[in-house]
Amino acid sequence: MVKYMEISIATILLFIVIDRIGPVDGLKCYNCDTRKPDHRAVCGEHFKLTKSNTSFLLDNCEYCSKYHFTNTGDVIRNCTLKKEKSFTFKFGCENKEVGGETVKICACEDELCNGARSHLTTMILVYLLVFLVIFICHF
């Protein structure tokens, strides 16, 4: 039983290591702004973009970000380019007051992570599923 537990832990650690290996040249992030009329239908909270929409992607990013202005409903998705590095993000999401408006600011460092669904949430679910499958198969 101890050997199976060691294999399970090693498998989970392998998945974590594989997930954390990022592209060498930088991340791809979505780049859109609902304040622009041609972006409004695809960029907002009802996000409809995929990685095949190359005109809405930026490459060589350090971090991806998403800003949701709660008063107006506007959403901006973009990135900090590697060459900028003038500030650092706090990863995850937080609410900030900007000019009397609440803005939910999210920052992440995974490929296309500033889309509608959180990559972190997806990976946690995958890790949990893998662990449960391994656990059930061994008992």
C-alpha cells in the first residue's frame, strides 16, 4: 500500500511539473477591450474567443491580465510584455477602487489564462480527478 501511495504522489508531482513548464519565448494572452465596438460581442463576460482567433492574441507576454469594471461592465484582457517589466502583478484576483469605480483585476502566468475560465481552477480539477482515479484503482 505504501508503494502505491508513493507512485500516486510521484504521478501527481509529475503532472504539476509538466504544467508549470511554460513556453521559453513567453506567454500568449488574449488582447481585447469591450469598449471597442468590434470587441464587445466576443470579449466580455460571455467570452467567445479561442486561440484560433489570432487577431486577439499577444505573444511574448510576461503576465496575462483581465480587468472587469463592475460599474460599466467593461472588460479588458491584455498582457505585460517581457520588455516592459516596470511593475509586478499579484497573481490571482483582487478588487481595487479606481476613480470611484470597483475594478476586479486578475493576473496569471499560464498560456491564455486571461480567458473566461480560470486555468488554475481547471488544473486543480484535473489534479483532483487524477488523484481520485489513482486512489480508487489502488483500493
